[in-house]
Amino acid sequence: MLTDLTIAQAAEGLRKKEFSAVELTKAHTDAVEALNGRVNAYITVTSDQALEAARKADSTLAAGGAPALTGIPLGIKDVFCTNGVRTTAASKIIGNFVPPYESTVTAKLLENGAIFLGKTNLDEFAMGSGNLTSAFGGVENPWHRKDDASVLVPGGSSGGSAAAVAAHMAMGATGTDTGGSIRQPAAYCGIVGLKPTYGRCSRWGTIAFASSLDQAGPMTRSVEDAAIMLSAMAGHDPKDSTCSTEAVPDYRAACGRSLKGLRVGIPAEYRAPGMSEEILAVWQRGIDMLREAGCEIVDVSLPHTKYGLATYYIIAPAECSSNLARYDGVRFGERAEGATSLDDLYEKTRHNGFGEEVRRRILMGTYVLSAGYYDAYYLKAQKVRTLIQRDFTQAFEKVDVLLTPTAPTAAFARDEKPEDPVQMYLNDIFTVPASMAGQPAMSVPVALDNKGLPLGLQLIGKHFDEETIIAVGSALEKTAGFTARPDLRAGVSA
Ligand code: GLN
């Protein structure tokens, strides 16, 4: 089946004329049509545009010299502005926004020949870990526990992208990661998710959550595919002053590189209390696999890890409260009816337009930035962030890459959602520190737990050394031989 192929395989098949871009795209638009009613991975489906683009891709391929992603159908997280295609951030407040421009990342993918199947679902404004806060409804994880029909969450916030890729409703997808939103849903859905170094991909045209943390990256079914997508997405952009000018390597070339002599750090602090034995066992298996591949395993310490979550949940809401101030009912999005004054207009618009979690974060952020609390919370958090960054710098003097679990649990059921929002925030415990320090990090699926759900391991690299995490990730992927597939996917009736 065409939907079973990886991006690398499909790119080869297209060039060998085994099938056309139209056929490949049609197989995916059919899969989206068949499954989206249940999975709800896409907020907006653009099948007609996709097929139109596929016809053009076939001409480009026929002419020869087509770029890597020509004719490859992808899902795009609904925070990337796409010219003429509704972009909602899964929020009511901009639920009808049609951008008149293209984000840099999606423009680069289009230049590389990619085809967009639609805009994928997420937690509202990318705030969340379970895809439970979307104004367009939750996403169903295509995986289920053995002998248990409970609907599981796909993780968040890029849960629509992760579910689409896992259910073979896209060959790959873009995600954004502020504190774990690419890696955690990748782990929950049994796929690969790569958060590049902060500044590797341009943020221009991507709806902002927390600007000092937000980073776009690929979500795919293989490490090689993530490498192919990242090469197309990354690169300097004068429109984003935090976007790096470093040259973009051919990431794919790093796959299969020898790991002999590579030093892999195992941070003691990631052995969180109460962590499941199964996750610890999978982590140990990963360590053993890398040792066998010729790596030297080194114990390291990241002593400020324990402050990661607390500081993240000050800094991210602070930045979000500032970024989301623009949605005031005047220039963007939905405007409340019947306001009697300007303040009333702001209040009504923002109350009606934002969901509960977004409102909570705006309130927290406004509080920690307010006079009198700024020093006690925001400034203090910035200082702790520097200490977290220093931990990584010191660890990377001794090792080339770090190996940790991606998340403290496997996917949980929708109705097991914790009532206490702080419990929900614990999902990010292993992903947040790398975000705070701007390190590149990737989740690779390695095993199933005893209930049949995927578990992922996280590789964290040095700044702008995505190549090492890709090299180690592809070795881990090969040795782990993770071939399990979810029961709900294109071509399979569940
Ligand atoms: N789950 C985290 C949060 O809710 C991370 C979200 C993200 O990375 N966008 O903030």
C-alpha cells in the first residue's frame, strides 16, 4: 500500500516511476477521508489543493532534478500560517483566520516540492499535553491498549500531527515544540519527533506561544524521514532575528554513521521518583543497545533538572500572556457582540474566544510579570533557566549526546485526564529542560509496554548538532526494530 511507505521509499518510488505523485497523494487523501471522522487529526482538509499540487509535482518529477520532497504528502500543524488556507491554532478566537501569507517553514517545504493534505489539530495555541483543549474537539490516538477500547490521547500539543502520521494519514507532518509538543506526542503515538536547536527553523509566520522556546520540527515514521524533512525546513531567515545563520547540513547523511567512541550521557536526575518500572527497563535497553553499538556510557548530572517544570511554567505563560495580548477583537479574529466600552469589548472577546487552559496561562503569565511579582517570579525563573542551561553546557563537555525517556508514562485515556492542571504539567518533566536550554532533542519509538502501547526514548544533543542525535537515533531505531503498528490506520479496519 502506498500509505505504508516512508518518505525515503516514496521519494525513490516516484523517481523510478513505480507510481505517480497523484496516486501517492490520492492514497493519502482517501485515508484522511476514511479516518478523519474518527481520529480528528485534521482541523482543515485540503484534498483538492493537494491533488492539484500533485499534478504539478508529477510534471516536476518528469522534468528531472526535482527536490527531495517533491510529491510527498504532509500534514501541517495548524499554527503554521498557510496562504489562503484557514489557520486556527485550534482556538475559537482565530477560528476563521485565513492568512494572506505563508510561514517560512511551510514556504520552504513547498519550495522543496511537498504537498499539504491539510492542517492538523492541536491543543489550543499549543498549550497542553493531551490534545484535550482544541476548540475543534480532541484527537484520538490510533493506538489502543490490548483488549481495551478506551480512547487514548495522542499527546500534545502536536497530537493531530502525531496521530496523522501514526495512522498513515500523512507521510510526515510538521510540529512545534515549546516544552515537549513534538517529542511527547511522538512517543505516545509510536513515531519519531525531532525538536531542532532553538533558532534552527524560522519562527516567522508561526503563531507564537512562547517565543524564546518555540521551535518547529518534523514528525515522521523513521529517523531518516525526519532528517529529510528537517533539511528542507531549516535555514536562515532574515524575517526572524533569532533564526540561525549556520549552514544547513544534509541531515540524511548522518543516518547510519558509526557510533564508535561516541560518549552517551545518562543523567541521574531523570530517574524521577514514582517512574514506572517499564519505562526504566526500556531506558536500560536503550543504554545496552548503544553500548553494543560501540558507545561509551557515561553517568552525568544535570542538577537543576528538578526546577525545570516550575521555571517553564513561569516563563512560558509569561511569554504567552504577552504574545496573546494581540487577540483583542480589534484587529484579529472573533469580536464579541454587544460591548458597551473598549474594556468591555476586550473582556468579552477574550473570555468568549479563549478556552479555559489558555485563559489560565494568560492569568498566570500576567501575574508573574506584574509589578511586585516580576522580580520574585519572572526574573528568578530567568536566573534558574541560566543554571539549567549551564548544566547542559557542563554535561556536554563530557559527552556527545544524552539518552533519557521521553515521557514518564505511555498514552493515557481521555477519561483519565487529571483534574488538577499541575498533574497534567508533569507530562513535560523530561522534555522541558532541553527546551529551556535550546538543545536539539528527538524522541524515537523503541518498544511497546505490557498493554501494547508505544514508549519512546529521547536523545538530547549539543546546540546545532542535530546530526549526532540523528546518527544515534537511526542506530537505536535499527537495533530496537520497532515495527509495531497501531490498530487504527489507513488500510486497516478497526
Ligand atoms: N505540554 C507543554 C505545555 O503545555 C508543552 C507545549 C508545547 O511544547 N507547545 O506547555
